[in-house]
Amino acid sequence: MRSLEAAREVCEQFHPGLVSALKELTFAERETPGSPVIDLFRAHEGVGLLVPENHGGAGADLVQAVQVMRALGSLSPSLAAAATMHHFTAATLYALAPTEGRLTGAQIDLLKSVVPDRKIMASGWAEGRTEQNILAPAVKATPVEGGYLLNGSKKPCSLSGSMDVLTASIAVPGKTGELELAMALIPAASAGITTHPFWGNDVLAAAESEEVRLSEVFISEDLVIRTTDEDPERIEALQLAGFVWFELLISAGYVGAASALVEKVLERGRGSAGERAQLAIKVESAYGLLEGAARGVLDGVDGEEAVASALVARYGAQQLIADSTAAALELLGGLDFIVSADSARLATGVRPLAFHPPSRASASEALVEYFTGGPLVLS
């Protein structure tokens, strides 16, 4: 499949040898608990994709990142889901680094160590909690001398077994006593951090999406990113950027999985030319939506417009890949289904996109309000 091969070439450009290393494993080996895919990601310069060149990274832009995630999703949906958590965290944090005063010396030192030490960053924002505000803190912070004690849990937390740093949204007291949102950069080796079984599904089983608990975990003040009088929009900017990066990168991974299944149909010549073309058109359209939104961001689209664009692309891609994978599985036929679970797992592997917040239903009113001239208010 021409466009999928192009995405794999971009992946090879940034992560030499990763595609071939993944292909040396069977699909089942890539997708089972304890799979080496995250170790391979770390070993093949995976952590530096979105790290700026002046911090030792590859400095990929959003369009290139979407292409890489499509390639990874076609080979290991689990790895694509896990890598998204590191990448969108990296993209948002490093965006603060160029502006003097937005990060402390300790925060900058941590970011400078990511590439040389091949550190993986997991995300402990509020993503994944049923009936909760997607931007609300999942971890509680109690002020103590020199910092905070953190208590709470993140479930699921991808990269739970491989993370070196856990980023978590926390609520900290402001100058007036009211709680305000902040981000903590927590070394994963900190006392009080434990991992517990949570993920019970075979789909995306290699993403290490277990529960991470924090019990009286101390984090120093200089590893907490928060707003200041001089920079009152720091956290809001971090949230908006992270939201856009997350939606586009996670969606690209799932589009990659759908593309791999359609690629099988094309290679085997299943169905009529019209049926095969229709499948390809759907996955190409899904990817086109994501790339278009990514190019918009590169061209300067930001704020609510960028968030709305990312959500439109995500929901459009979500429907297109659901339709195309169902049809592709049918065209591949019963024998393919019987002799190997790979195609069925790819088809099932695209479904979790519907479960990443915000769900299509929960965002509908906000999008309608935005489409008709109002603000975009997600909750």
C-alpha cells in the first residue's frame, strides 16, 4: 500500500531499524503482555522523535509524527498507543522550554536528560476516568515543606512498566487559597509509586496499561509546572497543545492498524476492484483528515480552532476505520479468520479509539456550539 509504505519510510528515517525489528516478531509476539516492543522503541531512538534538536532529539514536526504513528500502528497497535503517551507529553513540555522562565532549572535538566538517557515519559493526566472532567486532576497534592505529597492513581496508565518519568496533573493551592491546576514531573523510581494489574483485555495488551498508584509520594516544588502572575496562561497553553497532539497521534496509530488490514486485502486481491478501492479510499480519507489537521497546526492554527480541527479529524477517522476494518475482515474470508487471529485482532484493535476521551457523544454539544459561532467548552 503506497501511502503506508511512505509512512514506514518516514518511521525508518527517524527510527533506523525499528520497522525491521518489529517485523522480525510475529504479530502475536508484538501484542502480548511482556512484548519487547517498548524496549525496541527505546533502543531505536523512539524517545527523541518530538524532542527538539537542541535537546538532542530528532525535532520531528506534527505531520511527520502522524506519519510515524501510522507506521507503528500498522505493525503494533499496542506500541502506537503506548508511544503516543510519551510523544504528546514530550511535545507539550518541550514547547515551554524555549521561553525563558517558563520552566525551572530542575525541569530543564530533566528534559535535557530524556534523549541521552533514553527516558520514557508516561502520562498521568485525567484521561480515562468515566464520567469525569477530562482535564481534572486525578492525583491530589498536599503542600509540605519544599514541595508536595501526592496521593491517587492513574488507571489505565500506558508505559506503566517502562516509564522513567510520570507526568501528572495535580491541584495545588493558589495565592488566594483556591485550587489551581498544575503538572508534576515525577521520577518513576520515587518512593510510594506502585504498579498493579488493571488491563484485562487482549487488545493492546502490550501497551503496559496497568494501574499506577501514588501513596505519599514526595515531589519537590521545582518539579511542578504551574501558572504564575507573569505567565497566567501557562497551564492552559500546555493543556490545549497536549490535547491537539494527543488526539492526532492516537488516531494515527489506529488508522495505521486499519491500513495494515486493508493492505492485506489489496495484496491478496480479495473482493472486486470496486470493493478494494472503496476500502483504500476510506483509510486514505481517514489519514487525510489527520494530516490535514496536522498541517493546519503547522500553518499556525491554534487555540479552540486547533482543538476543534483535531476532534473533527479524530471522529471522522474513527468512523471511517470502523467501517473499513469490518468490510476488510469480511473480504479476507472465513479461512483467514480461522487459521490466524492476526486479522481479527487488527480489526478489533481499532475499536478503542472510540473510548479515548472525549467520547463523540460527550463532545457533541460543545462542537455544535462551536460550529454555530460559540466557544468550544469541553468537560
